Amino acid sequence: MRNLYPESQLTVSNDTRRGRYIVELIVTEKNNAARRIAEILSEGGASTSQVAGVNVYEWGGRRCIGLSGHVVGVDFPPEYSDWRDVEPAELVHADVVKQPTQEDIVNALQRLAREADDVVIATDYDREGELIGKEAFELVREVNEEVPVQRVRFSSITDNEVRSAFADPDDIDFDLAAAGEARQVVDLMWGAALTRFLSLSAGQMGEDFISVGRVQSPTLKLIVDKEREIQAFEPDDYWELFADLGKDDSTFEAQYFYENPEDGTEAERVWDEDDAEAAFDVLRQAGEAVVDSVSRRTRTDDPPAPFNTTQFIRAAGSLGYSAGRAMSIAEDLYTAGYITYPRTDNTVYPDDLDERELLEAFQNTVFGDDAESLLEQDRLSPTEGDEETTDHPPIHPTADFPDRNQLSEDEWEVYELVVRRFFATVAEPAEWAHLRVVADADGESLKANGKRLVEEGYHAVYPYYDSSENYVPAVEEGDALAIADARLDAKQTQPPRRYGQSRLIETMESMGIGTKSTRHNTIEKLYDRGYIEGDPPRPTTLAEAVVAAAEEYADLVVSEEMTSELEADMTAIAEGEKNLEDVTAESREMLDRVFDELTASREELGEHLRTSLKADKTLGPCPECGDTLLVRQSRTGSYFVGCDGYPECRFTLPLPSSGEPLVLDDVCDDHDLHEVKMLAGRNTFVHGCPLCAAEEADESEDRVIGPCPDCGEEHGGELAIKQLQSGSRLVGCNRYPDCEYSLPLPRRGDIEVTETYCDDHDLPELVVYDGEDDDDPWELGCPICNYEEYQERQRQKGLEALDGVGPKTAEKLEDAGVEDVGDLADADPEGVAEQVSGVSADKVRDWQAQAD
């Protein structure tokens, strides 16, 4: 294989081909990766231009362009696009075609490819990256059939690794790419065919369609099954007893225990109240407890294994990061060159990683003291996990240290987690001293377990694990200890805990559902599609209905065996043991069986879903006709409350304009209606009973504060503080709807109209009090001035002012045409999510809520 990038020539020389400079085109997966690679290979000398509106980095005869992930996608031909004219089962055997999804990038790539003498694919080094690279290869071949195309692979975008990769290019792995393509085709067939079938059966069209997916549905079943366990759980009463024992001037807590008659083990829970009361009487009346035995031991506490994707998500979850957010930050840190590739199953460092050299890179940083302490060890022996793969190393920091001021707080916190995990894996084990004391109090047994950290070991550099100690003083057998206090605690057994996102991903991994690259995205989709809410995720009524329907009428849809079998098939493609055609044919056979079951029960399935969907939107009785009030959505997309008796009953109530309504379990005592929460990202709030909000607005009086700037002079319009039935408040003209001038006001707090007037607008300044004892109220001032200042702040505010947007994310948003908060507020969340990797539509809505 011809080496385009020998060690001695990392930039293009003045050699010519066909009488001109050699043009080498480098294709990366994203624009920020293109910028970073260009910066490394050009030693900072690359210039930036645009082709078809897409950034291109150029230096010394080289050009580098970044894609936006997949720029072509798989779909069915146009004749299958009409849901009503095509039976869903027809999609099972329909042709699958590829078409551009990012036409501007495709056009730019092909224009550059026509002029290229060499092409290098430098997309991410995994199955998805290989497929994206193959897609780029095919686009290049459409316009340039003879140009050599090679592949470079790296696990971190650092100077050394990028230069080494370009010095030793390889070929595209078409088997690995075919595995990714098989996933696309299979997921399209399953998702489109089943989504259409269920949606049409339930009459759910437009934006309210019922989404089904090959990985999504088994994952949803895990969440629903856990909720069923919780709902079916019946608590049992039990009691636990404790006593404070004293020696000299110190006391410590001991717990009552007894021998379990069934297996001879120690038991602390007492299941009979009379037995508990009897033991409590003994402890309460006993004056002392005599030490029966004292045992001491030491325990070695080994450091954790290196991070793979799942364990990284778990650790980041303990810091409060969702799986999607953690991976988005990790991808930004990887692209910037600060950590290795974050999608990996590997938990064993490669032989060529010099741990000592990497530690030395941190000596003159904020981690310097910890790095120095580790370097003082005689030998560095990193820990190893159970998984060893040959593609990517475990996630660890690179030798490139970031400027902390260039990272957001979230990015720095995740970066520090990765650094400290690496430190922990090369640190010494910790050592604990354990002391167990057993004492007798008039025939009843008490025990206390103390622990003390003797050797801090890896805990000194990795503070994320609990290292708290439990003090028990040194006592000897025969010592009499005073009983200072005795307690009897009545308790109940608790239901199983819901899956947190990280535990859910671990469970998916153990069951073979999804891959390291897709699991966190699957969870994000479940949130976006209204199947789960809250954290830990809880299934909505819609989710329970879809899972129940699938279980009853076609259980293969939610079967983890099915999806894990297909995952294994795709791995077999990557290893050359199967081909794409065989696997997609097997998947079509499975889908045929599913549709045989579904078609036979279409009417029952549709009725089941319609009933369940209606229950998810039900609020309670209509005050006018006694029928049922439901949450509805207008043609314009806004939500309101309407009567199920429409058109005979036209009773309606408004809902707030921001957010998506969620019907809560709480019921209003006055109107017997369920309360409503408005899901609006960080600005989520409980609206409460819609009828209470409407009645409160009807009973409130408008407070006139001054002339309307639009119509006051000509028509005498006046501005007044108004309470709307939707729960919102505003300053609006009393000539509405003839005059629509209005200004927003905060939803909460008591508004005081002061006697201080604005010189510019002749309006009183307003103050907002959050409760009677608020000694630091919000001095809102003149409502017109306040709103104008707000608009100006929004225009000037950079994207990084939003919580969760760091420099790298801001850069990606800017590449997608979102340059400031104003642009973001006006953007389509789904469109932004498609263009910006690692950013979900739900996250965009969260940022938009902050912007508002």
C-alpha cells in the first residue's frame, strides 16, 4: 500500500501532478474535528474558506472538510411516503434507498473531490464512523472514480496520534461499515413499519404518532416492567433496635441482632411487633452490656478499573449528569484533544500506553500534587477490567492539558472525573481496619462494626467513592459498657428502585440491547417522544399502553432476545462471518411473523391504544356537562383543555403557552380535576388545576398603571396588570383585542406598584415580592424599560451564558448557524438536534426555555 504520509513529510511538498499542486482532501466526521486536525497537521497555518457554505481548512495543498455525522440516510422510495395509501406491512419488503440529508455538505464534498488527487477518510474509529467514512467514499466515487481513497484511525485527536495515524494510513473496513449499514436498514424497517401500524390503528397521526423501535421498545419494556414491580409491591412491617453504648467519655451505636432460626445467619429485622417490643424492654431496662467478643481485621480496597463507556456514564451520573449530557461533553473533550475516544468497551490499557509519561504531563497543572505523589511509587501497575478489545483504549486523559477558562463548569467537572479515574487506576490500593464488637445485654445481642481508613491509597486522588469512617472505640472482652439510650424504629420494606439512567444502560448492556454508541441516545429518544419523564425515568401512561399492547398482540416487538440476536448478527457482519443481505433477510422474516400476529388483532389493538391514550390526557369531569375534560392540542400546536363531549359541549380552558402539559396524579379538592405540570426544560413548573387558575383570573381585577404607548394618545388606551386564565401575567392594553400591545410579567410573586415613575414612559416602577418575608424583592422597574433591557441582553448574550453550553458546544451550534441566544430562541429544536451531534431536541428546548 502506498504511504501518502511518510514520517519525513507531514505537509505536502511542491511536487506536482498533471502540472499543478497535489490536492489532498481530508474528510472528518464533524467540523470541529476538521478544524482540530487541520490545526495539528498545518502547525496552526491553515486558512479557512467556504465551499457551498461549508467550512474548508486549507494549507500546503491539503484541504480538510468536516461532515455532520451522516450526510446521507436510508429511506424508502417516495411512493411509500403516504401513510394512508401504503399498508405498513408493505414496508417490510420495500426497497431501501440512500439519499442526501445534508445537501450543502454533500455538494461541498463532491466539489472538492472532483479536484482531489488523494482522499483520506478520518472519521471516528468505530462502527458508526466507519459507515460515515464509507458514505463519504461513495460520494467521492460518484464524481471521481480513480482517486485513491485511504483511511486513518486514531483514538485521540492529539498531535502525536494524529500525525502517527496520517503517517500510516490504511483501507476502509467495508465489513465494519456494512454492520453499521445493516443497523440502519433493520432499524428503518422495524421502526417505520411498526410505527405506522400502531399509529394508524390508534388513529394517532401527525406529531402525535406512536413511535416504535427495535432497540427503543425493549428498553421501554425494561422501564415499564420495573414500574409494574413498584406498583405491585406490598410493604411488610418490620422493626430494628439500636442502643448507644458508652466507654469512658465516648459512645457508639450498636444494633440488636438475633440468629435466624431458618439458616443460622445473623438477622437485624424483627418481623413480629411483640418480639420487637419484648427485646426493646430488655434493652431499655438493662443498665449495661458486656462485651462478648472483639475481632479485628484489615481489608484491601482495590482501585477501580479504567473507564469504558458504560462505567463512565455511571460515574458521571453520580455527579448529576444524564447519560446523553455526559456523552455530549465527553465527545467535545475528545474532539478538543483532551481525552481519548469516549465510545469503547475496553477496560484494559494498551501496552503502548506509558502511564508514567502521561502522569508527568500533569506535573505542572492543578493536578500536579496528585501526579507527583503517584510518580513517587516504585512501580505503576494499572488496574484491569474484564473487557479487553483491540480498537479503542479505555477512556483516559491525553497529555494535552486544557485551559480551564476555555471549558464550561460542566466540561471541567467531567474532564476532572476522567483525569482522576486515570490517576486512580495507577494508584495503590487502600487499606481499611475493621473492628467488630459483640456485646450481651441481659441475654439480648448487640453488635457494632467500626472501620478506619489506614492507607488512603487511591482515595487520595479519586474522591468519588465513599471513604467515610465509622468510629468504634477500642474495647476488650469482658468490658462492661453503659447503655446510654435504646431505640425501637418501626420501618417498612421498600419497593424496588427505578432504574437510574446509568443503571438502565448497564442493564441494557448485560442483556445485549443496543451498543455502547446507541444506548444513551435510545434513552434520549424515549424522553423526546413522551414515553418517560423525570429522573430516574418513569414511564408515562402512553408507554405503559404501548408495551402492554405489544406484549398482548406481538411480543417480539418488545423482546430483548430479538434485538440482542440482531446485535450479534451485526457483530458477525463486522467480523466477516455474515453479510448485510443475509441479516436484513432474517430481519424481514421476523417482521413478517410480527405482522401476521398484529394484523389478526388490528381492531382490538387499536381500541386498546385509543383507550390508554385517552386516559393519559384525562383531567376529570366537565363542570358544564359532566363529560370528561381532556388535554388537547390545537392545529397551531398550542395546548388547551377541552370537553370530550365536543361539539355538543364547547367548554374549554387555556393552558400556559410554554412547555408541554403532563397530567399529574394530584387531584384538586374543589373541582376533582387532575393538576397539570408544564414540561419546559429547566423552566418546568406546576400549573395546578386549570379551572382554579381560570377562576382566579376571572376574580382578579385589572390594575391600571398608565397610558398605552401604542394607542393611548389617539384612543385613550391604558396599560393594566392582567391575570390570564392560563396562569400567565402581563401588562397589556385595556383596548384588547383592538390593541394588542403587551409586556410579560413573572408568573409568581406579589406585584407592588410603586409611586416612583419612569421619566421616559410615565409608568410606575414595579417590585415583585416572593412571599411576605421577602427582604430582597425583585425591583423590576418600569415594565417597558425592563423588557427593552431584557431584549438587549438577549441580543448581546453569547451562547455560553446558557447552562450546559460550553465553548465546544457553542462552536458546534455556531457551525449549524446558531450564533447567539436570539438565533437559538427562534430555531427548530428537531432541526438543530439533527445538525449538532450530542445535542437532543429536548436539550434545545431546555436552552430555549432559559432564553425566554
